[in-house]
Amino acid sequence: MSGASYRVDANLLKGDWWILLLLVFDIGLGLWALPRMPAQAPLIWSAGGPRLFGPAWAGAFWPAIVAVLAYLYQLVGPLTIKKMAVMAAHPSAHRKLRGLLVAALTFFQMAMIYMTLSYYV
């Protein structure tokens, strides 16, 4: 498959069903956590505890927003960025990369919400 034949279509998205399910889970987790978040939620943590605070919506949703944007970047990147066009030649590896990226960001969001909610208990 050459870079010119790479397309973002229904077939590609059908193969990404599990990645899209992770993104929906990410957003659902943010919706679940939002009413439970303190008004000023920790956004950046260090060994001694939270270092930077922000609004509750940011604590609940910014990892999910980053995950969605990263997924979209990985989908469109091979079409628009020459250095990413090599990914179009390896669709299976590219799908695994997209999934690994979203899975890592989902795990990060779960850890961040857990730390925030357990910090204020």
C-alpha cells in the first residue's frame, strides 16, 4: 500500500472499533468523574503531591481530549505529513500504534482521576 492509497474511510474506522470504544470509555469516564471532582482539581503531580490545580472539567476531561486529538492526528497524519506517509505502507502496525497511544492515554486518565479522587478523601 503506497501513501497515495491510504484513506480514512469506513473500512479503516471499522478496524479501529476497539480504539473508538476506548475513546468513548475515556469520555464516559470523564463524565462519571466530573461531579465527583473538587472545584480545584490537581492537574500536575509531583512526589510531594499536587503542584498545579485547575478547574474540575480540566481534571476530568483533558486526558480524554488529548487522546481524541492524538487519535485524529494519527489518522490524518499520513495524508498530510510526508514523514508520516511511511505509516500508510504498514496499516497493521499503524493501527497498533494508534491503539497503544489511546490505551496509554486512557490509563493515564484513569490514574489521574484515581489520584485526584483519593487525594481528597
